[in-house]
Amino acid sequence: MALRSIRTGILVLCALLLSLITSSPVRASVTPRVLAFYYAWFDQNTWTRNLVSDLPAQPYLSSDPAAIARQIQQAQGAGIDAFVVSWIGQNNPTDWNFKTMLGLAQSTHFAATIDFEVEHFGTTAQVVNALNYVNSAFMSQPAFLRDNGRPILFFLA
């Protein structure tokens, strides 16, 4: 029972401290948005029954701007507001394809953000360096997903 009281006290203290350090109130946007996860690593070697059990009707390359534009259009037609793109670091296909997506998303009033796959980074320093890269390379882009002006990131640990 004492342990439960201590845990409750710690949670209350953390909540109070968090409210003190927040510079301005955080409120969700008035209208909920619909997000969809997007995997940006598919290439010509991916589309086999040995690797993918559910093949798409139209195989594509994740690096093809026309495929990305088509998928954004299809997402918008389905009521999706933004993609959450699995990202495994700088200088790989997910990085290059995310850059392409941001450019295409901007012209169609769509948004995208990163699902930061932490398992692909070995050390805390590598995670920090990757986050600094994401901040400098992407977060200033108009199509980067935001809520009340604040960038949104997802993390997969």
C-alpha cells in the first residue's frame, strides 16, 4: 500500500512539474486529424511472395515521385490528413523518400512526419545526432506535420 502511495505521489509531482515547465498551454487542434503509417523502403526487390504476404494491386518503388504523389492523392481521397513515415536515419532510402514526400505534400496541402525508429541507432549520441538532423533538415518544411505550430514526431523503440 505504501508503494502505491509513493508511486501516486511521484506521478502527481511529475504532472505538477510538467505544468510548470510548459511555456504555453498545449491544446489539440479543434478538428481531429486522421494519420496513416507509411513505409518508404519498398523497391523492385520487395514485391515477392517470399517477402510480402499481401502484394499491392500496383507494385511501386518508394523512391518514385509519381507513386508518392498518387499515394498522397489516394490518402486524401480516403480522408487521411498526413502520413507518419517510418524513418531509419540519414542517408538511406527512407531519408531520401521522406524528402521527396515533403515536397510533394506541400503542393497538395498534405502533411507528413517521421516515425523515428530508435532501434536503428546504437547509442544515445547517435539518436541525438539523428534528432538534430531531423530538426534542421525537415522541421522547418511547410508540409512537416504540426499541431498549434509545434512539430509532431513519433517514436518506435
